[in-house]
Amino acid sequence: MVNSNMADEPLRTGDSVRSPRDWIAPVLRPQRRQPLDQWALLVVLVSLGFVEVWCRLGLYADGAYLFWTDLQTHGSNLAPNFANGRMIADIIPQLPLIVALHLGVQSVSTLSLVWSAGIVLVPLALWVVALGVLWKNALFWQLAVVAVAVEGTTSFFAIGEYNFAYALVALNVALLVDGLKTIPRRVGFVVAAVATIWSYPSMIYLGPLLVVLVAILIGRDFRTRTTDKSLTVFRVFGIVAYVVATGMAKYSIDNPNGSNVQAASNVLAPFQIDVGQLRWTFAFVALAGASAVFRKYRFFGVLSFAVAVWMVVGERHNDIIHQYDNRIVAGGFVIFGIAIAGLSTLIPSLDLTPRRWLLAAIVVFSVYSLGPIARSATGYHGWLDEVRGLIVSNTTPTTAINGIFTPPSAKAIYYSPYRWTWGYAFVSQDLEPNRRSSMMLDTDVTIGPDSIYGVDSNQLPVPFPYHYTE
């Protein structure tokens, strides 16, 4: 008598009898594990996002200037420019603020929340949707590791377009490997593939890898004689989009920008200032992949857990200000996700369903990676309150000139880990739009031309043309 519990058990390599279904890539094979742990991971990611929004992380660094610009122009500065390789990554996260402005919202406090929600939650939503596509898919946990690695090393610089771009690439991978057999998925794939064209310069290397992944999927279908002509058309469309995205990354009008392709030439720079987080994160991501690929060897799962515990106990986080420096190398985590998806397609016998050791390791790794981000976000919120307090309590500008701080209490603000010198004047006006004479100015400003985004660092930003309340 056959045990009914064995009916849904997949065949393993070496079994004498194999069904045609077993030759379909294992990423299409549903997981047998209950999804409670998956829900827990999503709750952690989303909770972190809302903490970042509440703490106004959208104002960090360049975000203060761009928020000021949108309030100045009501979004007229976001006119589509198809020669800009970051157009979609620039526009989509800023749309919530533009809508709020056109609805007549005048409270800068409320608008900064809306701004942060767009900057933080739009990329996070792409990660969540990608993981949702893989919900019943053993590749879910590998993509989850990539999401945590990217968020933990780069997401504090929320204004960076790479946050949108890397999540967008993950969504493309999820849709490709989990099938495009429904109309909503196909429509979503077309939109996601086209969006990569105007996402981020990292598509110069992610684009070709996506092309390889599509080629592997098409090759698998021909090999197993399961070719769907309409599905092939969509995949070929994806190839065209990724090729164009690669070209746009190289020839976009923002090519001379320091954040562009040239930054990849100094890819080792982030490791030179790394205190351990970046190196050990790469090590963990590699071990997590090895634990899944070599699932029958418990050693890799145990080792990945040991590494995760060591990271919590023995490895400090890099300074928050260096998250911007990680923007290029963080694409390596996405490369890893694409590689695992391709490998699981090339080797049908692989079963990526994680063992308990790997799941435990991912939990510990998530605590190590995301916990400090939440703590730093609350610290940044406190720093904004301190800046506001200085502005309100002083009638003259807060400055740091030639090592002399005015008032002296400003020293702690200027030496904060959340410093972003050229943006001080902008964040001042973003916090208190009606207190122009007491703004906080850049450090060590000098008289003369020192133009930053069209505004001299020794001058106050021009007043808002609209009336905003605090």
C-alpha cells in the first residue's frame, strides 16, 4: 500500500522513474514549507520601511535638496526626458509628493512624510511584489537574502535611484523564472522590462545578465519541448528591453555623473573603508546560495548560521554615510540572485527549498542587517529635531567656519554621523520654511563661487514661491 503522504514528494536525482514534470526547472516546483516564516520576513521588511518613512529618511543627504526642488516647482522639474537613463527611477518615487502638492497640501511636515513614503516604499514595494511572485517557489528565500543584503548595505541613502533599480531587476527575475502564463503577469513583465531602460547605470552589467537568464529559460523550453510561442515572444521582448537598457546605461546624458558607470572602475573602494559588514555580507550571501544548491550537505547550512551569528557578535556596521559608496558593489548581490535563478534552470535536479539551519541563518542575518538601519533611522529623526531646535532658538545662521561653531552647541550637529554638508541649508528650510534668517549653513563655507546644484554654499536657498506651513 502506497503512503498517501508520498504522493506529492518530488523525485530526486538517481530515481529510476522520472516524470516529464520533473524536468521543469525546480524554481517552478512549489515549496512544501508553511509560509509563516515568509510572512514574518515580509513583515520585518515592511515594518522597516514604515520606520524609515516616519523618521523622514527621504530628507537624508541629497533628498533634502530634491524635496526642496519639488516644493519650489510643484514637479515641473520632473518632465520626462527619455535621454536620461534614470528617468523612471527619478520620477516614479516622487509622484506621491507631486500628487499631494497638486491636491493643495501645504504642511511641510505632512509633505515630508509623503515624500519619504514615495522614496522609501516604492522600491520596497517592488521587493515585496517580487517575493510575492515567488511565494510558492523555492527561489523565494534566495531572493529574500538578496533583498536583505541590498537593504542592509545601501538603503539608508534612500534617495539613490539604485534602490529602485535593484528591486526592479529582482522583480524581472521573479517574473521570468516563475512563469508568465497569466495576463496580469505578462503585462507586469512588459512594464517592468521597459522600466529597466530608464533605471540606473548598473544596468550596464545587470542587463547582459538578464539577457543570459532569458536565453537559459528559452533553451530549457526547447530542450524539454515545452515551448509556448506566446511565452517566447514575451521573453524575446525582455531581451530587447535589456539590451536597450544596457545601451542607455552607457550612453545616457548622465554618463559623466560621478555615480555612473565610471564609478564601477573603482569597485574596490567601498571595501577599503569597510569595517567588516560588506565583506561578511558577501560571504553570507555566497554561503546561503551554497547551502541551497548543495542542500543535502548540512555543513553549508550550519556554516551559514555560524557566519550569521559571528556577524551579530563580532562585526560592526559600516558608518551610515558610507551606504552611498556601496551603491555599485551592492549590484553584486543582485548578480548572485540572477546566477542562482539561472543555475536552478540549468540543473533541473536542484531543490532550493531551505533546511532549518539556513532559515535560522537568514533570521539572524536579517537582524544583523536591518536592525541597525532602523536604529540609525530613529537617530536621524532625532538629529532633525536637534537641527530644528537650533534654527528655532537662534536669530542668526548656524555655521561652522574655520573650526568655529556658531552657536558652540552646533558642533555636535556638524559632527553627527548623519552629516551631509552641502545639504544643510536645504534641510533647514525643509524643516522650518518660515525661519530663513536662522538656517543652518554648510561647514567651512567661504566667500566666493562654490556652486552646488546652482546654489552658492555661502548663500541661503531662494524662498519658496508658495506658502507652506510648518
